[in-house]
Amino acid sequence: MPELPEVETAVRELRKKLIGKKISRAWTDFTRPPKHPTSWDGFKKKIKGREIKDVRRRAKNILIDLSGGKVLLIHQKMTGHLLTGKWSLRDGEWVAEKPGPLREDPRNQFLHLIFFFNDGSQAALSDLRKFSKVELWDRGTLENSQGFKELGPEPLDKGFTFKKFNEALDKKKNLEIKKVLMDQGVIAGIGNIYASEILWKARVYPFEKVGNLKKKELKAVFSAVKEILKKGIDLKGASYSEFRRTGGTKGQFQEQGRVYDREGEPCPQCGGIVVRKKQGGRSTYFCPRCQKPKNKK
């Protein structure tokens, strides 16, 4: 699932490409209706003619501010990513008009939603498994909704200090640190990839209970959160699997990740062998030599 760096990468690129454009129409073959509004026909009618005012992020959500106080919310879920370009319908399938990754990378060919703009350009949602969430909200209603109120702080905001981080974790002392980092009500935007990399950087065992960690270890985790997420953004996200940038190309974080998806490889920090274990139904990667549990020396 795209995490904070992937979503932020998409937001920054979309902001450059979409602001000021007006939506002339939309096409979709999604059969499951959206929750806001409750039909695709209603969705299409309500976005038609609206101008894109801004593109921003909250947690893993892409928020596209439209004229008239509306917000288009897109959560890309497991396999979704937004693309910009031009496509034509050929033999019942949408095909990119220009050669390149939009046409040639199979991950970019599962188009299920296309926005058409007044200048002839388009934006599309490619989603292999069709799990993406697409909704249209009144801005005030969205920001006061229960789902948004329950989101934790943004880890890269200047106001997210170690004190606030420590206070958030203090309520989760009996839980494993990796699970807490991935809890969107504690910190917004961190998922499986970056949680593994953060804990490797901090030399903290991912299964360790929060309450067992000393202050210096918590500070190391806090520092690693900032460092790893910023690195993820600088490298334009991680394309271990489905994620692609808005032009259809891959991010580069996977080329510099240290433990995630590197089972059996030597740890670049100590030379130990990276292992993979299941944690909460997900794969956790770590180095058992430099990320030791508290009950082992």
C-alpha cells in the first residue's frame, strides 16, 4: 500500500500538473458505488465543471480541493496509483497515446477511473485489484468526520516534537513498537515498509513492547521516523510492487532500502543476515544481530 512518501510524491506532482484545470467529465467502470455520494452518476454530475484549486495530503489520503468547497478524496489502497497523460479508447481498452511507461509498464494499464480536463489533458487511476477509495465531500464535513478526527499527527510537521511522539506512545505501552508506528491513530502515514526501515535505523527490535524501550531508544525511533520518511520522499517513493509516479515511472527508495524485502541478505550495518517474520499478518524484516530483543544480550 502506498505510504506517506508515495502519497506525498503523488501530491507534489499532481499539484504541479492539475491546479487551475477544470473537470469536463469523468469515466469509470467501477461497479461498486462510492460512499460519498452514493452513485457514480451523482459523482460525475457533482464534479463536472469544477476547477482544481489545490492538491494536498492527509495521512495516506490524496485530497484534491475543487471549486465550490468540494474535496475529492482518493485513497489508493493496495494497488492503486494516479497517473497523468492522455489515453484513447481502442478496441474497448484505454491505451496511452504516447509511447513510454504509461503504455508499456503493465502496472499502469489497469485504468478504472479517468478525469478529462478542459485543456484536453487527463488524469487516471490505475488499480489492479480495484480496492481504491474515491469519494467527493464538502470540505467542512470531511475534516470534521470521525475518520479524519481519529487520524494521528503528521510526522513531518514542524509541530510534531519528541514530546508529542512520546505522549502518543505512552498510551500504547503494552503494544509492539512496529504495530504502534503503523497505527494511523498514533502517527499518520507510516506503513509496513517504512516502519521496518525506521526500526532498523534506530536499532530497535520490531516486536519489542513500547513500555520496554528506554528514552534514548524512543528518541532514536523518533529521529529515524523523520529521516526515513524524508528519504522516501526525496527518492520519490518505493516501487517494490505496484506504486508508480504520476508519469508512470518507478520511485527509487527500494534501491536504497536496508532490510525491507531483503530476507537472507547481509545487514549493511553489521553484516548479520536479515530475517523475515510474520507480525500482525504482515511480513516484518529486521537484523537479529543489531535489533536484539530486550531479553537477549
